[in-house]
Amino acid sequence: MLSAADLPETIPVFPLPGALLLPRSRLPLHIFEPRYLQMLEDCMKTPTRLIGMIQPRGGAGTGKLNTIGCAGRLTAFSETEDGRYMITLTGVSRFRLLAETTGFCPYRKFTVDWSDFVADLGASEHDPGLMRRPFMDLLKRYFCEEELRTDWESLGQAEDELLINSLSMLCPFSPEDKQALLEAPSLSTRRETLITLMEFALHGGSDEDMM
């Protein structure tokens, strides 16, 4: 496990709309663009093997990024016959963007600040306010509405953090909603945001229907 002292001042960032990574969670990715293949090769040469996942702001083509993302450690990869990579990032800590580094590089790199998210490096969180039965009932209605499938037995037995973070990453919310889940200051707040988003979707996604 990485400590605060291990975290570098500068990391490569991978802007990907809708792709959410959270601390201690795993995100599979398919890497095929030449600039990100280069990023991956460079990442594997570093001691921490960190890549920062971050949401574009205002659309993928604007070049603007949200200020908060989550860094993942490269924990698994395999190469296809045509030179692409299937990788897995394991979430380490959220970060705040400070400044983009200059110089020739096909991908973007930023100096970052980790200090607001020291708790991300600790043990798994628990959610004392999670009421399993009503939460799972809401989840089943949401999955039915969205025509999603899952292993309900495994989901019901999952620890609080694994349950809430996995749903936050996998549910088909908008990039803006994913960002709100990422920035939630605690697991309880993330669960409350998740409930709000599912209830909103079940009411047709209309502010008027929610009233």
C-alpha cells in the first residue's frame, strides 16, 4: 500500500468522460490511442505506476478538466496481438489539479495536491447510516428500470464501501453525476448522492416530477 510520502508531485492524467475511479476500487480500461499507449509505457517505468483518471468539463473536446480526479495504480495489464493493452487501475487517492506541466509530451501531465484526501490512503470506510433493505429495494427498482443485471446475492453480501463504490462506478449516470459521486467527502455522503440519483432516474429525470 502506498503512503502519503510515496505520492508524486506530478502525474499523467487520462481524461475519460463517464469513467469513474474511487479509492480501493478497480477500473478496467482498454488502451489503444498512441498517446495513451505512450503514457502507459512511461507509467510502467515509474516506482508508483500511477495514472490520474479525471472527467473532462464541458464536453470531451473542450480541453477543460474538472479539478478533482482519482489516481490509480497500474495493477494488471495484458497486451493484445495488435499492440493494444487491457489494464486494471486500482484506486489509490483522489487529487486536486494545480498546474499543467510544459514540455513535449503526447499526453497531459499535471502537478497535483493530495492533501485534501489523506483519508483515501487509510482503511476501507463503513457507512453506519446504510439501511440495507430499503437501499436494496430501491436498487432493484432502478436496475429494473434501466434494464441492468447483476448478481444480487453477491451484491447483498458486499461490504459497505465495495457496494456503494461499485454502484457509483458502474451505474449509467452522466459525467456530471459521476463527478459528484467522486467528490463526496465520505462514504455516507456518496450513498446519499447515489440514492438521490437513482430516485431522480425513477421519477423520469425531471425536477418537476421530483416535487
